[in-house]
Amino acid sequence: MNSSLWKSHILPFAFLLGLLAAVTLAGDYFLHRLDLVWVGRYLGILGTLLIICALYYSARKRKWVSKGNPKTLIRLHEFGTWLGSAMSAIVVSGLVGKILLKQSQQHVKDKRGF
């Protein structure tokens, strides 16, 4: 594999993906520590709306709609998709936490013999 390809494309992408995951997990952790779990629910809804709005660029590109500057729309598309994805990741991490909590409660119940 070409080392310049690795340095210029693969590592930056992996770094951004890791950073997105770390920020998501940190946000989820602090929301739970501060007893603000409800915020995650609304961020998930906002994230979904951002992703839906980001689809406008795709509709413009396919000429399904004619309004909007393609250059501006691609920037909004990228920004909205990144924000929406981050918020969706928060929702997913909350679901994983819920599953782990249920499994740990069942484990404790089994250990106690109930």
C-alpha cells in the first residue's frame, strides 16, 4: 500500500471516526452523570431531522428540485450529516447502555438466586 495514501487519506479518516466515537461516548457519559438522559432523546430527534435536511442536496444533485446553490448545499449537506450522525451515535450508545444495564440486572438477579 502506498504510504502517502495511508497518511493523506486513511489515517485522517480513522482519526476523525475515532474522534467522533470518543466525543459521542464522552457526551453520553456526562449526560448520564449529570442525570440529563432526556437530552439525548431530543438530540436524537434533532439528529434525524438534520440528516433528512441534508438529503436536500441529493435531491438537488439529481435535479428533483431546482432551487439552491449546489456549492452551498454540499457544505450544508456535509455539516448536517456530520452533526446528525454524531447525534444518532449518541442515541445508539444510549441503547447499548440500556441493553448492558438490563443484562447486568439479570446477572445480579441470577447470582442472588431470584
